[in-house]
Amino acid sequence: MRKARTDTANGGISFWYAEQGIPTPREPLPGDSTADVCIVGGGYTGLWTAYYLKKAVPFLNITVLEAKFCGYGASGRNGGWLYNGVAGRDRYAALHGQEAATRLQRAMNDTVTEVVDIAAAEHIDADIHRGGVLEVAYTPAQFARLKAFHAHEASFGEKDRVLLGARDTAARVRVAGVVGAGWTPHGARLHPAKLVKGLAETVEALGVTIHESTPVTAIEPKHARTPYGTVRAPYVLRCTEGFTASLDSQRRTWLPMNSSMIVTDPIPAALWETIGWEGRENLGDMAHAYMYAQRTADDRIAIGGRGVPYRFGSRTDNDGRTQAATVDLLREILVRFFPTLAGTRVAHAWSGVLGVPRDWCATVTLDRTTGLGWAGGYVGSGVATTNLAARTLRDLFLQDSGQGGASDLTTLPWVNHKVRKWEPEPLRWLGVQAMYAAYREADRRELTGHSPATHRLATLADRVSGRH
């Protein structure tokens, strides 16, 4: 395996910011203040929530507090997958019935269109290309999982999904050794930092106040406390996703899972002819420790997956710096998929964190007795889910404040879902390390073997982790 080159940029938040430039932070909170709604977190969830609240009730006084700058976390580091995946759907089906979970899935399908349409309406140029999502299989076991996954998705109403054989898959993108793929139209590629930057500018133009460089140290009913002062508001909404564990009272609420990415230099036309990928679909696979990739607007490949999955004690960030072994692993996946890229330079590597609840279910909540609300636990599918969560928070706010009634969104099964906390250390560190070690070993054995069955190590890891 070829090692990562020493001239690869590492960290610096993400490649998306290396291309855009790190934004100059807005002014921090100048002192104690008041608002109608205080939103903690300036990522997609917080900004979308501010957007929809201000659109619904223009006179609302809304303040957003962000510890670094808008998009510093997962919103500015993700793989740019706007797609219809939603964490916890199967569990919601078990708890609330198939129809309730199907309504949630339909809402997620529609959310892809919602984000594309709002970006266009607000003149946010985020390099959006709606090519759908293509998930490939390159082992017998993966192909068996793909067919089962295809049937399972159809049972939740996704009737426009297409199952492809090896030849039809290669006509879209020539992944080495591919045996089949599934495609759904409910997906688009985008530039994460351009979207979050555009959202922040849009909500400011609507009259929302954003204070950056303002870490929130405590969230209490009607209070968001910072080193610079306290914002008092009847409603305080926590939108902190992978950084939720930085709040003392939330240390074990959502586990901050790490995900890492690399991006290549721009790939010349002659090499693209060996790859295909003219449709610029979001590209994933059916491995247990799965990858995700996009063909960028400037013809690079950005590819991601799990490196070091979790840091002891829920530690969250080092500005995206990534271990060399993780860079090598992702480069190995890139070249295994596309052998003609063996000589292509990795231009940048980075990492970020995502929020994982103990039962792997995304949730949206507003407590009517305290005015405290939150949304998150997207388990890596937040680019679209944040938008649906924000619209749901809006409707819950309108209902609670007497400005609206129950809506289709307020009755979705993820609303007010409760989940137990993660185990204390060292149990959660040991559990996550063991889970991903099992997934990687299962992938290795499936890749080198010929059995069409999912390896028992992965099945065991699924059961122990609570994912299924």
C-alpha cells in the first residue's frame, strides 16, 4: 500500500474551507441580552431553524450562539451528501408502526427537493448537482445485502429505487470488481461550506443575530450561559450535534463519532474516461465500515469513511487533523475502487464528528414545560435531516406558542423520542473500538472470501451496538 504523501494538507478544518478560506468570525456576544428564541449552534440545524422560524414569524427576535464560526463542525466538513437517509427508521417502525416510519421516510425524500429549492430561491450557490445516490457492491456478501436493502427500502415507500447489475453499474461508474448497485433519485451532491456560508448570510439578511466565538457553557430553562454573558429567552434550542458532549450535563447524551475524508487533486479528462461517473451521483458501498464519495464541481474525488471512530472521554476536535494511517486507509479504498488513480495525489485530509444516540435514532424535541428544545443524533446523514429537523422544530414552536396547531411534521415518530444515555468510560470507548474492529474484520473476510452471507462478526457487532 502506498503511504500518504508528506505534501498532503492535513486538518485546517476541511478542504472545503481551504478552497473557500476560513471566514472572519462575527462579533461575540457583547454581554447579557434577551431574545424570543436562542439557538445554540451555528451549523445546519441551527441555521435552518433560524431560517424557518424567521420566515414563519418575521417579528421574532432570534439569537444564534456559535462557539467558533458557523459551519466549524460537521456542517463544514461532511461529504456533501444531500440524501434521504434517516437514522433510526427501523426502530421507529417497531415502536410506532410501519406507516409512521414510512411517513418519516417520505418526509425525508421530500427534504432533498426542499433543500435544492430553497438554495435556488435564496441564491445560495453550493455546487448542487442532483444525480441521486449510487451504492455499489463488490463482494457476494455485499450484493446479498444490497438486494435485501433494496427490498427493505421499497417496503417504506421508495418505489423509484433501481437495482442494477454489473454491466449497468459500470455504465454509470467503473468501480473495479463491481457486481451490482442500487440507485435512488433522492440525493444530490453539494459543497458543504458554501451551503453553510450561504445559510448564515441569508438568516442575517432576514434579521437574525449571530454571535460567533461565543461558546455556551450551560443551557438551562430560559438561559444560555456564555463567558461573555447570558442570553435569556423563553425558548432555548440546542443544535450542537457532535459537540453536544462538550456541555457538562450532556456528556453521555450523544457519542461524538469521528469520520474522516480525503480529496484528490483535480483529475484530468483522460483519467475520467477510465472512471466514467458522468452522472456525478453520490457514491457509496455496502461494506460494514462503509465509504462515501462525491465527484466535486472541479473534478476531484472526495472520499470518506471511519478512521479513529471515537476518542476516549468524548473528546471532539483538533481542527480536523487526521492520523496518517487513516489517510492511507482512505487512499487504499480510492485506489481499490479506481486503480487508474494510483498515481493521483491526495491534496487534503481532514476529520469531523457526528452525533450518535445510544439507540442510533435521530430526534427532535421541544419540552413545553421548560422551553428547552433540541434536534440531532443524525448518525452521519445530517445534510438533509437537519432541514427536516429544523422545520419540525419550527412547527413545534408554533404549536407551543399558540401560533399554530399540530402539523404533519409534529406527529412524525421521531418527535419527543427519548433514549437512554451512553455507558460511562471506559465502557463506551471499549465498545466502539470493538464494534468497528469487528466491522473491519468482517469486511476483510468478505473481501477475501466468496461466501454470499454477511460475516457473523458484523451481525454480532450490530446486535451489541444497538444498531439493529
